[in-house]
Amino acid sequence: MDSTTRANRRAWETASRPHGREWYDHLLAQAAAGATLFDTERELLGEVLDRSPDVVHLQSGNGTDDAALVQAGARSVVGVDYSEVAVAAASRRARQLGLACRYVVGVLPGAPLVPGCADLVYTGKGALIWITDLAGWARDVVRLLRPSGHLFVYEEHPAVPLWTLDEDEPRIRPDRSYFGACHVNDTFPAGGAVQVQRTLGEVVTAVAAAGLRIVHAGEYAEPFWRVSGVEAAAWSGRLPNAFSLLARAPGVGPVG
Ligand SMILES: C[S@@+](CC[C@H](N)C(=O)[O-])C[C@H]1O[C@@H](n2cnc3c(N)ncnc32)[C@H](O)[C@@H]1O
């Protein structure tokens, strides 16, 4: 594990610590409602979920999306996350709700799962910014997918770290660059975590270079997450704040 990943893992372990009974119950209620998937996700994943896929959720965190995936048709979900605290809490919630979801501790790339165990690899919502080896991550995804399986990413747009949270008009932060390598994430709950900065082109190219065929790529004005109590002008509809990616693994036989 590289030093950035090691330090970020410590920060995530702190950030994932239980925030009391109320927070746990809030996430439990959210999971039970199965409503955390965005409409765009449901549309793009509709056909895949109709086929009752076995899902691997990389960087599963709280696992609330997993309940929604099961309710939308997934046969099973296995979540992988390097935070032992997050894995324990997500496992407990899944047991309480009787969901076909289980969680394992693992550092990505290098998911501790057998090859070809997933029809769908699902990830995003603050995930890729912590992955220092994106090419290795994409190879891991391909290893996990069955023939004709899908990768789905719904993620913060890489331009988001540039936007200020000004309410009157959006501005570009002077300390950030779309073409930078990394920066300290100053909205992160535990503080001090270093996130990777990459372009959308780099993400798409990593996925394609690993051997997946891009089926869909979308960009959206609505952020997947809003800093609470803030009404930033950057979220008013003129700037990209999220993106999606659906990609398919080759099938068996010569056509693929
Ligand atoms: C924003 S959170 C969770 C996103 C998740 N999709 C959700 O909605 O709950 C990102 C998660 O990635 C995990 N994580 C970050 N880097 C990782 C890595 N290299 N390997 C495994 N997990 C990682 C963190 O522990 C954290 O739970």
C-alpha cells in the first residue's frame, strides 16, 4: 500500500467511526427505504438490474446504496471497503434488514474476491478520488467481472474541486488545477485526507485500456452530494458536478 493510501485509510477509519445511535438509525432508515439511487442510476442500470445480477460494490462505505440495488433487482451485493468500521456497520445494517448483502475489508486495487464473481461492479459517490492506482483499479474491475458484465460509476465530476462554494456566482479556486496531481480535501470529515485529481479523459481511458467497452458516459449539473447549509452558485445548472460511466466486459466467443 502506498503512503497516501495508508494515511487516507487512517483518516477514513476516523471519519467512519460511529456517530451515535441517531446517525446509525438514520442510515438504517435510509437503507430500509431503498431510495438512495438517483433516477439517472436507475435508468442506466435498469436492464442490468432486470437480470438479477450479482453485484460487487467497490468502496461500499455505509452500504446504503446496496439496499437500493437489492430492492431494484440485484440478487446479491458484496461490498469491499478498507474501513473496518464501515464494513462492520454496513454488515450489521444488512443483517438487521435481512438483505442479501455482505461486506469484506479490502484495499483497492486488490479486492479480496475471486475472479469472475460479478455481473455488475458498482462504485462511485466519492470513491475514485481516493484511488491512487487507477489502471490497477480498472484491471481489478475486469478481473471481477463475468463475461458481458458491467461496470457502473456514478461519481463526482473531476472539475468539482475547482468550484468555490460562493452563493452569488461560481468562481475558480486559485489553489486548484484540473490538471493537478492531488490536493488536500478540505470538506472531508476527518480532515487532512489527500485526494487524487484527474481528468474525465483519464478515467474513461483507464476503463477502456483495461479492456471494457464504454456503453455510456454522462455529465450532470446536480452534485451527488451537497455540503449541508450551503447553496453554491456552482450547483445552479451551468457547471458539471457529477458524471456516470457504464462499460461492458467482452462476452464469450469471437464477437464479444
Ligand atoms: C465517500 S465513501 C463511500 C462511498 C459509497 N459509495 C457510499 O455511498 O457510501 C468512500 C469510501 O471509500 C473507502 N476507500 C477509500 N479508498 C479506498 C481504497 N483504496 N480501498 C478500499 N476502500 C477505500 C473509504 O473507506 C470510504 O468508505
